[in-house]
Amino acid sequence: LNKIYDWFEERLEIQAIADDITSKYVPPHVNIFYCLGGITLTCFLVQVATGFAMTFYYRPTVTEAFASVQYIMTEANFGWLIRSVHRWSASMMVLMMILHVFRVYLTGGFKKPRELTWVTG
């Protein structure tokens, strides 16, 4: 096992990367709730990816919409999984966004000198 690690270490310098990441200063008041904005962004990117994947099968017309969703759920390869991930990531994105707004409001993350951070979230 050490030989495999040494082989990767020689080529990728894993230890240097790990040392760089773990040596960063993190203020003591920072906790898991400071990740809510990033989680929201991740949910949005999942929405884009799964939505793009479903565009190949979904037909947005009155007569074909239901049938195309049935096809996605029953016949398309992993269509049920893609649609389920799309649905759940949409719900999670809204929930994470609400929690993020509450966290920013409660901690005063919008006050000076961060008045313009609302532009990016």
C-alpha cells in the first residue's frame, strides 16, 4: 500500500496539497452554516446538468408532455434517477437558499464592509 501511495505522491505531490489545504486559518466562529451558499450553488449546477439531460426526452406540448415524462421515468436509461435528482435538488436548492438568507441576516453578513456581497449571494 505504501508503494502505491509513494507512486502517486511522486507524480501528484499529494502531501504538499494536503499541507497547503490544512494550513489555512479558519476563524473560530465559522461553522457548517457558512457552506449554505456553496450548497445552493451546487444544487443549481445539478439542476442545470439534469435539466440538460432531460431536454433530450421531454416534449413541452399539451399533448406530449405527460407521455414524455412517462417515457423518461419508465424507458429512458436512468431517466427515473435523473428526474428524481432534478426534483430533489430543486427542493434542496430552495431550502438551502432560505437557510442561507437567514444565516446572513442573523449574523449580519450584509453589513459594512460587505454591503455588496448580495450581488453574488
